Amino acid sequence: MIYLTRRERFCAAHRMFREDWPDDKNKKVFGKCSNPNWHGHNYILWVTVKGNVSDEHGFVVNINTLKLIIQERIIEKLDHKNINLDVDFMKGKIATTENLAVAIWNELKPHIEIDGALLHCIKIAETENNSIEYYG
Amino acid sequence: MIYLTRRERFCAAHRMFREDWPDDKNKKVFGKCSNPNWHGHNYILWVTVKGNVSDEHGFVVNINTLKLIIQERIIEKLDHKNINLDVDFMKGKIATTENLAVAIWNELKPHIEIDGALLHCIKIAETENNSIEYYG
Amino acid sequence: MIYLTRRERFCAAHRMFREDWPDDKNKKVFGKCSNPNWHGHNYILWVTVKGNVSDEHGFVVNINTLKLIIQERIIEKLDHKNINLDVDFMKGKIATTENLAVAIWNELKPHIEIDGALLHCIKIAETENNSIEYYG
Amino acid sequence: MIYLTRRERFCAAHRMFREDWPDDKNKKVFGKCSNPNWHGHNYILWVTVKGNVSDEHGFVVNINTLKLIIQERIIEKLDHKNINLDVDFMKGKIATTENLAVAIWNELKPHIEIDGALLHCIKIAETENNSIEYYG
Amino acid sequence: MIYLTRRERFCAAHRMFREDWPDDKNKKVFGKCSNPNWHGHNYILWVTVKGNVSDEHGFVVNINTLKLIIQERIIEKLDHKNINLDVDFMKGKIATTENLAVAIWNELKPHIEIDGALLHCIKIAETENNSIEYYG
Amino acid sequence: MIYLTRRERFCAAHRMFREDWPDDKNKKVFGKCSNPNWHGHNYILWVTVKGNVSDEHGFVVNINTLKLIIQERIIEKLDHKNINLDVDFMKGKIATTENLAVAIWNELKPHIEIDGALLHCIKIAETENNSIEYYG
């Protein structure tokens, strides 16, 4: 079993808040992350798949195919977008990195498990100090 | 003459566009950076001052003082904010990194030139691939 | 189950040696790390906690609370200090990164497991080439 | 149980292709990685061993010993070399990072498990975006 | 005057040697960099242009245009190639980073000075420890 | 004129204080950097030399020669040492990064200007946020 990780990046705006909470409660729970006019990040995404090494070509999966799937399913929907307003798979969810990691897992899983490989981990760094990992 | 550089970071949303241009012209000139619902970045800011090393304490300037000035004048106004909507010194300007670097220079210059040091350079990285430097 | 990692940094002096060994044995076992007048590092610390994502706020734990606990329990005791001489939870231990990781785990565990989250990993990088992980 | 990771680097040329495939099939499967005149990378290698912390010296293993073993068994054979042509333990294998990680595991395992420690992981980054992990 | 820097990357093989020197002289002058079967690097290239900020759009130059010029003129010719054998603008030159920086300057200068901007610097990092800058 | 930069690293302890000042004045001016039991850093040093590219071998200077000079004159004296107590060229100076950069310049200049190259810049990063440059 070999683990292959592809790093991708996207720049997006977001805001953490609940519509059903008053402003002061949002402020108390989410702090400056709930500022009303949005803020944003250079998110870094690591997608890890696992599988056997093919005797034929020596890959777990072809990384170019993997890259295209991540680009089409995830990066094009998130890059230079507003996570709260523009991203179909985040609709109705609080825009935390935790929820984003789970949503990206669910988006990718049906499409990325090619050539017998399995999705193993979604890791997202929101800043150089804060990151999230999800293993399904 | 010694050059001292302090790195700081801020996470902000922005959008590049001109109100007096139609949407298609904004799209043509600014591309995905003009998406209407904002996007954002983890901006990295490097402030460089230059001066003589003090015989008394061996510093160009006290870096804790420098840090507080940058925090108060720049980071508190930009971090977790929308550059187009929330930042007084960017009002009426297109929110490019070029304009941001010049505006930060103008904001900092009257306050940061302590102990005989001079402001030398404002450098901002918007992504790991794109950065701007301004020397006044 | 989601894993949340917070990165923190501290700058500290240390020296690896045993008082009950002669100098030449300390030199043989610990090499230049046993130099008598200390040396130091910019240590990087990653604290990983794991737990379920709250439906209420979309977090595993509030990262600001996590940050404050790590600051108060660990960083304030280590940053700009001498690990051998100044740090209560390292007293009587050889100041290796291995022992430091275990000690930080023991210091943090009773305080950091808030909101149902569990401490998962303490990782410390001593240099860009050497790092230690401890999972309890 | 503590995990200790040592980072090393090597600069090498390689090419992905099969001699028993025609050029167009190599091109289709391996893309630009099959270009006939080679290309190369600054590979980063992380070797992780695991074991108990010694009461005597506070290490899992002495990192200087570990470093020498990795240098002698791996880095000297790969650094400034051609992976396809110069490296005995890669002869007859397609020069993918997957195959390289498995081969390095097999080379190191008999020599690196000193002081009761076990080899835990070989991680190789080929570029800043692509990496492989192997756990045996 | 504002300075805008774009970072790009390319993975290439090379070898330092002179055909008119015997092997032992090449070995003496160039060391392991003259190994006959090539080695390679993940080169990082920073292209800096300087100019005035446009009142119309707030840019020095449009970074997407800049990116396309660097891609077409430089990256496509170097990435996944052999610098000694495949790159027209390096023919007949020793494949040092110094010569590469000068050659890239000469390749880019006639094409990259758009919108009144001037080419300011070509910087290339061959490894994380060695880099070259050329200002024309 | 080409600029060549070599990066080196050293891990050292230091403390900022003046013996002729009382403790409270040292504390007021130098803050936690004056803690009596020392602290330390992973210092990063960049040495830049400038010169013409040799037609004979395509280098400004041979980087292996440069590396050896920096190792012998600087790194061996600073690495795993106490800057205040162990380093001859820092005796009697306050151990700030500013003073260290000037002292390293003075140590290297007579030895590093080989093959017609000139010393151009000494840059030292004390932490990921603070750095100093000196151009003589």
C-alpha cells in the first residue's frame, strides 16, 4: 500500500456565522471570523489516495488524471470564489475548515477512486498555523 | 547602514473592479479577480527600515516598537477585513496589491521612522507566486 | 472524526548532557549538542486534537481557546527560556526533543481536551531536518 | 512509542518509460516525464523510525548515526546521479517516486533498525505538489 | 516605481562540463555536478519587472499576460527537459545557473517589457541553498 | 555583474543585555530577550557575493569553495555555541542580529573575495519574522 498526495491551492472569501443567531452571538462564538464584509485565505489542499503500485506503469494512480479531477470538481468551484455564496456543496453549512474538508471528501470520493485507489485523507490549511485533516 | 525587516500577515477579502466599467470590461481586464462575491488571500507583509546600529543597544530600532506600530496602523485595519469596503486608506482605489503597497507605505511612513531610521521597502505577497515591492 | 492542528513556535536554549557522566562521555554520546555554554533553536510545535464536528458551530474545538491553552501552559514556559534550567516540567530530564514532546503531551492533556475533543499528537521540529512525533 | 523523522535531500535525473513500449505509448502514459533526454528534481526524503525513548540518553536513536546510515546507503547513491542509469537498487524498475520509495525502504530496513527502533515510513516529495509515503 | 515579481518553476536535467576538457579536469572543477549521466533540479525562477502603477487598472502590468510570456518563452522550453541538450538558448554554454540566468534575461527582455514596464531581475534558485540574481 | 547567494544555518544560544546596566533596565530595553539563562535560535545566514561570470567555467565563484570558507570562518564558530560566551568575533558586543551581521561581514570579507568576486550582502534571519541585511 502506497500513499500519494497532491497539493493544490485556492484563494477564497468566507465568513463564519449563523443567520439564526444575533450579531453579538456570532461575534462571541466566531470572533473576527464573523466580520460582516467577509475576509479570505490562500487555502492549501492536500488530497491523499492510497493503493497498490501498478506493475505496468509504476504508479498508484496517474497524477495528471488525479490533478484534473481535483481541478474540475474542487478548485474551479472554490478558487476566487466566496465559500458561503458561490459554492454549491457548501450551501447551508457554516463555512469552517472542518465542514469544508468533509464536503470536499464527499465531492471527490465518487470520482477520484480510479484504478483501484481509495481516497485516504483531505487536509486543508487555512493559514500557516491552522489546518484540518479528515479521513472519512 | 543596516536593513531590518519585519514580517507580518493578514487575511483579507477583496475584489478588483471599477464601478464605472460594465461587468464584461471588468471581467476582461481583471479576470476571475473581479468575481462579484469577493475572494481573499493570506497576505504576507514585509516592512523594511534602514538606519545606523545604535552603540547603546545594538539595534537599528527596537523591533517590538516596530511590531506594535505595524499592528496598530496596518494589521488591525486589514486583518479579517474586506479591503474594498472596510479599509479607510484604500477607499476609492482599485484593490490591487500595487495600490495596497503604496497605501501601506503612506500610512506607515509618518509613524515608523523612529530613532532616526527610515522606511525603506514595503513588500507584499498575495500568493506564493505573486509579490510586489515599493521603495517610495 | 476530524483532526485539527495548531502550529506554535518558541525560541529556547538547551544542552544535552547528564550530570552523572564525565564530560568526555557526554561529548561522545551527545556530540556538539552537549557544548557547555548552551545553544538553542526556533522550535516549532504542532498540537493535534481530534473530535467530532459540532452541528452548532462547525468546529471540532474553538481554535482561539486551543491557542490560549497552548500559550499559557506551554509557550509562556518555554519561549525565550532555557529548557534545562527554567522549565518546571523538564526538571530532571535530559533536554532531548523526545523528552520534550512527552512532557508537553503530559502538560497539555488535562487541559486541552475541551468540548469532547481528545489530544491526538504532539509534533516538534527542532531544526528543518529533525522532528519528533508523540501520540501518547 | 515515539516517532523520529530525519529530512535529507538529493538532486537526481530520471525519466519514466518502458523499453518494451513504443515512444508514443510512453508519451501517452508518462507524458512529459518520458522526454528522452531526461529531466530532474530536488527530491526531499523523510525517513521516520519509531521506538521507545531510552532512559539512558533520552533518544529513540542517535540522530547522527541515523543520518550517517541514510547518507551512506541512500544519498550517496542518488545525489547528482541518474536514477535510471546509476542506481543499483533501481535497476530494472520504472523510475517513479512510488518505486523509489519502496526501494529506499528495502535498502534501509536491514541497516537502520538500530537500538530497537523500527523503520516506520519513507516519504519522498518529487515537487512541492507531489509526494509519496510508504509504510512497508 | 513599483516592482512586481512572478515565481515560476521548472524541473530539468543538466550537467556541468566542457567537451574540450578531459574527464579529470571536469571532475576537478565541477565536482559531482559533472557526473556523466546527468542529474537535475526543481529550479525556481523569479522574474521581476518594474514600472509605474496605471491609474486605469492599478497594475504595473497584467500578471496573467506576464505569466503567459514566461510560460511560452521560458518554462515550456526548460520544464522536463535537459538544459544541455534540449534548450536552444543554452546551446554552446556551460549549464551553470549563472549562464542560465543571463540567457533567460536575454530571452525575456524583448517580449516582457509591455505597458511601459522594464525587466528588472532574473533570480534562479537551483537548490534551497544556492541561488543567482542577474540585473542586466 | 551576477549575484550568487549561499544559504547556511547555525543553531546558537544568546542573550541581549549590557553588564553595565541593572537588571530592570535590561528588562525594559531588551524584554524577554534579556532573560538571564539564555535562549536560542535556528539562525539562517545568506551570504551574497557579486562578480563577473567566468568564460572558462561559467561561475562567479566556485560555490564549493565559498561554502568551505563560510563553514570554516563562521558556521564552525557559531553552530551549537553561545554567541555571547563562545564566539571570538562577538566578544564585547551586544548579541543583536544587527551586530552579528556586521561582525560576520568583517570576518568574511578578507577571505571570501576570491576570483575577483566582491562580498555584497550578509543577511541573517533570527526567526521567520525578523531579519537583518548588511551591505558593508
